[in-house]
Amino acid sequence: MLDFYDKHLTRDCSGISRRAFMRIGAASVAGLTLADFFALRAMGNTADAPKAKSVIQLWMGGGPAHIDTFDPKPEAGEDYSGPYRKALETNVKGIRIGPLLPMLAKQADKYALIRSTTHFTNAHETATYMMQTGTEPDGELVYPTYGAVVALKKGRDAGYKGALPPYISVPNFIGRISANGFLDADLKPFTTGGDPNSKDFRVGGVVPPKGMTVERLEERRSLLKTVDSFARKLDENQSFEAMDSHQQKAYGLILGEAKKAFDLSQEPDAVRDRYGRNKFGQSCLLARRLVENGVPFITVNYGGWDTHKMHFEKMDKMLPVLDRGFAALLEDLSQRGLLDSTIVTWGGEFGRSPKVHREPPWNGGRQHFCHCFSTVVAGGGFQGGQVVGESDRRAENVRNRPVYPWDLTASIYELLGIDPAGKLPHPHGCVAYVTPSASGAVPSGGTLKEIM
């Protein structure tokens, strides 16, 4: 749920309080069951085919340190670089990245670095809102994430017929925000839960619970039909007919071919090893499988980057995991001919302070830092082997080409064939735009034309 404390974020355009609005849309925070999803998705129309077909968002909740990942500054000295006193040359001349990302260094031709991402807040909630929605919190509307917008425009409105939900979060929902905002509840992400690296990994509502055989599920479905038939005699109306249809879809997903998308045991051991036998690596592999099954938007949530204390001890463990999983995903998508049609994004709500805070109580930590940080884009029309923008010599300020959250989301929308200036449906009839910040009312560096 959004945790904004700004006084102006209290009412929507019809005068309904934020508290009442969130109560009306309370389901927007909780996860969907499959039957709920199919019931809510029942209405829709058609739209043009997308340019890029899918998005994989690698979300680093908490804020990863740009100076330790994609904008190293070893020349700034130990007060800034800490123990990471060297940078790695990549397979693209002139591009260097952090020393703990050797596998990604070999894939630099596949991604573009944005080293001048910027906004105005160090608060997790507001920063997450801006990076996830591409919208400045201006008071009246709680906007949807761009995953929900893609699920609407390239899912429901495009007549999406896939058996899987169009917006899936692996393994957990990102938290801190209302994913679907003012949009319908069926546009929030379906969350897999669990740990894809576990041998007992089971997706709630998709893979039968442990100990539940297909035969028992079939028996349950038969019993449900009997109960529903009896209920219809007591209260005959269309809701029963609709529920039956949505239940059938849910059971079809559990018992049918679509469940195989979540079955990582079908992957060769060598492929699973290449991604890394850990939660993030296997989540990236699952995202690739979901793209192959036509899912328009997948978020891989890898949190834990809020490193106020013992920063480098945590980075020594987290960065190799990131390196292996992210690099394997790019290489795998490329080898399978999927990278050209799949946008991959990497980043968090902000970066971390370039100067290391050594005094108590921080003990070698990095703090929230919104003024200048890095994001990464690849595939789906973004040109790899490029760098957009530049930070100063200590990675503290944008030196040129600022890129704001709405510049990034508008660029992604364009590659997907979604009009950033188009409108979104609002339950109270408000005029709501896909990217309202693109109107010129806030600072903007423009869409990323130089790499599109």
C-alpha cells in the first residue's frame, strides 16, 4: 500500500478520500487467486499488436549502489569506492562496470547503461511510486505501475488470450505501493510466492499443493460442479454461470499445459546452473519461461539493497548472485531469439550515497541517494553497448542528460506500441493519462531516443 505522508495525497478527483479510495480498492494490495483473476479479466476489447512483446523488470528493492555496480569511480578514492578500487573493462570498448560483475562485463553489448537517472526524494515509498509508475505524486490520483498499464494495454485491451495472467511477479510482490492504482483489480500482478530454487517450489493456485494429486483435483472439480448445480436451483442468476466459467479456467491452468511454464524441473541442469541455484537466479529463469509463454510483463523482485550498515559485506554476497542471474538471462534470451522482442530493465527506487558513511552507527554503510543513480535497459528495441548520461567524478550529481522516471517509462511504452500520451480508464471518470508527467509540467530529459 502507498505510504505517502504528503498532505496533498488525500483525495481523488471526485473528492473521495484516499482512505476511502483504498478501502474501495482494497483488493489491489492483496494477491489474486486464479479464479479471481479470470473473473475480473472477463471484460475487454482489442488493440494493435505490440512492438516489443514482453517486459522483464528486475526490481532491486531498497536501492542498489550505482557506484558499486554500473557507474564505478575507483579514481574517487577509498572514501567513495571502499574496497572496490578497480573497475572491469567490458566487451564494449570504453564501458566499465563494477569489479564484482565479471559475467555482465561480457554481455555489455546487449544492454545500455543509464548513468543519469534522477528524481527528488530519498523516501522509499515515494521513490518506489515514481520509478514504478513513471508519475510524480501530484495529489489527486494513485497511479498504476507500468506493469499494470502493460497488462491493460497489451493484455486485456488487446484481447490477450494467454492462459497465464498478463502481469506476474516472481517470487513476491514488490510492496510499498498499490500495483494497479485506480485501475481494475484484475490488473495487479499474480504473485508466484515460494522460492523457485526449492525442489518443492509450488506456485499458489497453479501447481497442485504438495500431496494433492491430479485425480483428487478432478474429484474436487466434480464435487464443485454438483454444489454449484444445487446452488443454482436456489438462486438462479448469471453470477453462477460466470463463476463456473472462471473456475473452469483456473482448474484448466492447474491441470492443463500452462502449468508447465512454472515447472523448472523441465530445464536441463546445465541451464539451471548457469542462472545460479538461488532464488534470484531461478526467478530469472522462470521469467524467461514466462516470456516464452507469452506473458506481457514479469517482475523479478530481488530485495535487500537497503544497506545502511555493513554495505560491502552484503555486496560481496549479493553482487555475484546478481551478476550470474542477470548475465544468464540476457545471454539466454539472445540465444533463443527472444531479446529483440523482450525489454529487460534493471534498477531500484534510487541509488546509494557514493561516499561511504563510516562513523557510528552506520559502520561502512551507504545511505539513500536520489540525485544521481543508474538503471539498465536491454532488448525490445533498446540498443546495447551504449551509455546514456553521465555522473560527475564522484557519482554524486548528473553531469549531463538527466533521465527522470517518466522518461524511462514513456520510452518503454513507446517500444511496446503504447501511446505515452494516451488515456487510462478511471472509475470516477477522471481524465487520466498513461504518462501524465510527459505533459511538460515537470522536468524531463525526454524519451531515450538515442538508444531506441
